Amino acid sequence: MIFHVTRIDKPEAEEQRNEVRASHLEWAKGRLDRIKLAANLLEDDHSSSPGSILIIEGTTKEALLKEMNEDPYVLAGIVKSIEINAVRCGIGEWLPDEMKLF
């Protein structure tokens, strides 16, 4: 199953995020076979990031939330909220042929 994850960071977390970034990236590397897209959200002026989004394969919403809570950013107290939604994808080169709309 494919999920969309939105993570919003606590305000003023940028310095702490930079300190933990290497550990976070190592955590993410262990999921490269399941992460379809990972991106920082940007403020309108592109000056900072209030959080991030992921498109990732998972088994259940509950299992994915448990996994997200193991991210070093979460463990460091940087993340204010996590929202996870199952999605039905239809367009994307990474999709198996049977899922593609065209």
C-alpha cells in the first residue's frame, strides 16, 4: 500500500534539524526501496522549511506511524505533527504497470 506522510516541524527547529540531519538521512537510506518521493516543504519565500512530505510504501498506517516515530528528527523532538493517509496512485513512472492509468 502507498501512503502520503506529512510531517510538520516545531517552529524555530531549523538549527536542531541541521544538527540531526546526518542521522535522519541514515535512517532514510534504510528505506530507499520503499520511498518513492521525499521532499522538504518550503515557506512562500523559500527561506525555510516547516516540514516534509513522503510518498512511501507500507503495510498499515499504524505500522508506518510506528516507523516514522523512530526517525531521529522525531526522537530529537523536532517534529510537531505527523499525518499519514493511504493513497491510490495512478500516474508515475515508478508505479507497477497494473496500477498505471495510462
